[in-house]
Amino acid sequence: MKPSILIADDEPSILLSLQVLLQKAGYDVRLARTGQEALDAVALARPDLILLDAMMPWRDGYDVCQALRADPGCRTLPIIMLTAKSRDVERQKGLALGATEYITKPFSTRDLVTTVRRYLDA
């Protein structure tokens, strides 16, 4: 069975491009457009990894990350935050709330796939 990735981002073009990229890399991909959709998707079927945008409507990525880390079943789930927020304080906040990695946009798609593989193909 293919490893599954949940991509949570409110930008349709980013969702589509990441979906195509990661499906071509051999992963099963699900999408969420808001923080609440991401939490609902995890509750429905826990993915093997989450790509999480920091800035989304209703519940931002920081809130989602914190909520997931509070769930004992998600404490070891790899969460890679993808965000345009590149200041060090935002990076520290994401990591302090439990993000496994913090990648700023724009990012190299090759580097992103390498990072995903590091967590899923171990």
C-alpha cells in the first residue's frame, strides 16, 4: 500500500501542483482547504505525513499542528509546515508547536520530495 499524504493549503494552485508532484512520486494524496478540513481528514483516516500551510482560514496551520500534537495518536505523525512566513520567529513558533519540519515558500519541489521521502521511505 502506498504511503498517504494529506496536503492542507487554501491556495488551489499549490494544492494541485503538490498533488500532481507527490502522486508522480508514488504517494496517495488527499487534500484539505482549511485547517478544520485537515483535522476532519485526519480524524477520518490518519495519513502517514501532513504538508500543512501556516496561513489558512478558520483554523491556521499553527492551531492545527498544536491540536494534532495534543492527540496521542498523532504525536509522532510527521508534519511539514509549508509557508510564506519566513521570519525566524514564525519558524520557531511552528517547531515549538510540534512541526517536524518548516519549509518556506517558494521551495524547491525536488527538495520537498526528498524531505517527504526521508520521513516516509525510512
